[in-house]
Amino acid sequence: MLEQSRIPVKRPLEKTFPIHRVREVATLIDCLRDETLGTLRASNLLPCDEKTVAGEDEAGLWTRLLNGFIENYRAETGDALLPAERMLDHLFDFLAEQRREKIIGDGVFLGTVHAAKGMEFKHVFVLDGDWGRPLSDAQGEAERRVFYVAMTRAKETLTLMRARRRPNPYLKELSGEHMLPRRSPLAPETLASVDWFNYEIVGLEDVFMDYAGGFDPQHLLHRRIGALSTGDAVTLAVGASGIEIHDGEGYCVGRLSAKGNERWRPRLAAIAGARILAILRRDRLDPGDRYRDYIRAENWELPIVEVRSGVLGG
């Protein structure tokens, strides 16, 4: 619903990948490692790498991530002239924090109660409909504690949703002048027009990471992958060697691994769409010994795909 309303979303990254290998991030790292830079101000990064830092696509996930880092660094240093190495160190610290948090995006945080542990937000909305009825007193106390954790994530306002069917059993225990009951302006039939989806990343274990590495550097495949950007639509289709990743023109830009084929083949019919979540960089030293003789390129890129699957009946 947030996506259909064009509201940006921040969410947990269930399947991780090396963020420093993401094309936009790796480009900025290369820029800061340029020995000719010497010293620079944070504001100097714009002409240094305009496409990476400023971004032609204002909705770009990784561009926004880098913009946030640069703005914070500029505020912290007062935009002073400092060694590029210092900013590089800060960038790696920032990326390490991103890996620990395992969260991507910039907008409304959408996640489970467990994913929000240790975090606080000015405004929190706790959804309903999935609490169910505990089978035992012990399970009931466990769910009550989880509900408490959810509520204590709020710093200023807390909104507790109540579903018309199977509402949270602990809501009835809350009362007092601090409560402000409100009825949803949406009629139940309004939700019938909403498309419901599951979102899942085709993880590194599901893809043949060295597929593009097996092609000569001048091969069209590398130019095709180079033309892809975060957010571009792709498709998963069955080819001669298993499930392939096709770009918008039907060109194969990647393949799934044996494990990925086994996992995704039964689910292909349910896929409603797929898009590029990130483009990772790899080089000749990355593959294991098993694939060393297969490699024909010194460097190549690997598309990471997010799949959207339809959910029957919401």
C-alpha cells in the first residue's frame, strides 16, 4: 500500500550482500582512493563523481544512502578541507554500521517487532491481524511481551491498529484518558482493490555469481549489465541452462545457481514482477578454485534481484 501511494519504505534486509561492492558505493570508494585527490571538502564530491553522489535518479536507493552519508559528514566536519583518507575511513565505518543494522531504504520503516528491537521512532504504528489466540498461558505471556516491545519503540505518538476480525486480544486491556479512539475512514471493501504481494530477494546463494565473468571483456553482456540501474524491471525466465535473469529487452544478464533453480522453479508462476535491487562488482580473485578456469574477465558486475510474488486473497 505504501508503494502504491509512492511513499518510500525502509525495511530490514533479510538476505545480505556486501554493500561496499554495490556499484554506486564502490564508485565512491574508488573516487576517495584516488591518490591525486589529496585533500577535499565534502562538497567537492559532487564534481568528483556527479553521477554517484548527485544521482540522475533521485529515487535511487544507493544514491540516497550516499547522499545521507555525505550530508552527515559535511555537517560533522563543517565542510572543512581534510584528507580524502579521513572521509574514506568514515565511509567504511558507515558501511559497517549498515551491515550490522541490515536495513535498506529511506522512508517509513516497515518491519517486524523483532527487527525493531533496540530502535526508537518518533511515531509508531503497530498493525493488527496476526497476533492470533495463544495456545497456552506461556505463549500468551510471550506475545504480551512482544506487544510491549512494539509499543515501547515509540518516542512521541503510538497508534495501535485493531482489525475488525481477530483483533489483538491485549488491546482490550488498554484504556484511559491517554487513549484516543479513531475509526478508519476506509471502508472494508476499499481494501479489496489493493494488490497484495510478498517481497523477497534472490540471494547470492541463488545466483551464479560468476556468470558474467565467463565472458570476454568486450562481450555485449557486460554492456547490457552496465546499462542496468537499481529499480529497473527484469524477468526470471526458463532458458536452455535453467532459470535466467532477463533485462527489459529480453537479453540474459544472469543465471540462477543449481540451488536457485530448485528453489524458484516451482514459484515462477506466482511472480508478479522483479526489479534490480543492486548491481554488485566482482573480480577475478573472487571465485573459488572450481571456477578459476571459467573466468575470462578481470572485472564484472552481478545484478541482485528483488522478486514480487502475488498473494491470493490478500
